[in-house]
Amino acid sequence: MMDLLKRSIAELVGTMLLVFIGCGSVCVLLMLAAGTPAATPFDIGIGALGGLGDWLAVGAAFGLAVAVVIYALGGVSGAHINPAVSIALWAIKKFPAKDTVAYIIAQCVGAVIGAALFLFVAGPDALAIGGLGATAPFPGISLWQALVAEIVGTFVLMLAIMGVAVDRHATPGFAGLVIGMAVTGVIVAIGNISGGSINPARSFGPDLIAAIMNGSAALVTTYPIYIAGPIVGAVLAAFFYKYVAGIDDN
């Protein structure tokens, strides 16, 4: 139990850092762009490269945060920092059920702390303008389109995790770099579609703090797609990789 407690604390801290850095970068982007006319309602970007350049910066912030957490805490807890990853590993019998429950709780608590901490250090504009980096489908994007984007995006992420972190034949030392790059690429591709969550905890933290602070209804309107999409995508990728790579249940 003490070992599980320590690993859960590592997951809590890792997810807190992911939300603080990643969602914080979204808040900063929106706060910098406040008052800047957008070319279209779909484009919130600023700077020479417009929205795509900004999404590259946001994707890099998330990817670097993931890489740092993996290299810092991967040896302690495996650095799942994502309920969808823990559930997918449990589904293919690579992670115990009781540990999965403890990890999910720790990840969600860490995400809430990360969102609250950024709100404290950045001030009320982080919520009023930046929305604490919460995810939502962009204008013209339906819930079904956003759901599919989250499924595909998390499939890519979990495929990378299986190949460089779970498979015993993987070359050691590259997990943080490759998984961080996968996160960056996915966010650049789908960030301006679904928000690029690919992580139920990452969306839960900002949504819960927003609900507490200003009564936001995102937890009951859009948040369900950020539970279903990542979990479905991660589980599909885990079973797909297990089948094509022939890895066993041990």
C-alpha cells in the first residue's frame, strides 16, 4: 500500500505539472490574443504564423511537460499522467485494477490542483479570458467530430506509448522524447478542432475549477466527449499494438 501511495503521489504531481504548464500555455496564448481581431471565428491565433504557429507552441508546451514528467517520475510510477493510458494498460492486463483506480483518482486530483495553481499565479484573467485552458469543440465543429478527433488523437498517443514504453523490445531511453513528440503532433493537428485534450484528467481540472468559480456547465455539456474519446482511442491502440506486435499478457 505504501508503494502504491508513493506511485499515486507521483501521478498526482506529474499531472499537476502537465496541467500547469500545458493548460497554462493555452491561457497565456488567449490572454496575449485578447482584443486582437481574428481572421475567422475558427482562428484565435496571433503572431506571424497565426493560429497554426500558436498551436505549435501550445503543443510543444504540452509535449515538453510530458517528456519532463516521464524522465523525472517514470521510474517511480510509470508516468501515466492520463486516465485513458491507465485504463488501456489495465484492459490489456498490463496494469492491476486497484492500481488503475488509485492512479485515476490521483491524476484527476493533480489536474484540479494544477488548474487552481495556475489561476492563483496568473490571476482572474486566466479564467475570464484564458478559460484555464479548458477544452471545447471549436466553432463549426460538432460534438461527434470532436469525439472522433479525440479518439484518433489518443490512438496515436497510445500507439507511441505501446511502442516505446510498454513493449519489452523497445530501445530504452527514448520514451519521454517520442511520447512528448506524439503529444505535440496530435495537439497541432486537432487542437483547433476539439481542443486537443487526449487526456480526461487534463480536461477535468480546468472544467471543475471553472464550474466552481463561475458556474460553467462544461462538465455536463462537453466534458463527456473528453472522457469517451481518449478512453476509446487508447484502448483501441493498446489492443491493436498487442495484436500486431504479438506482445503477451505478462
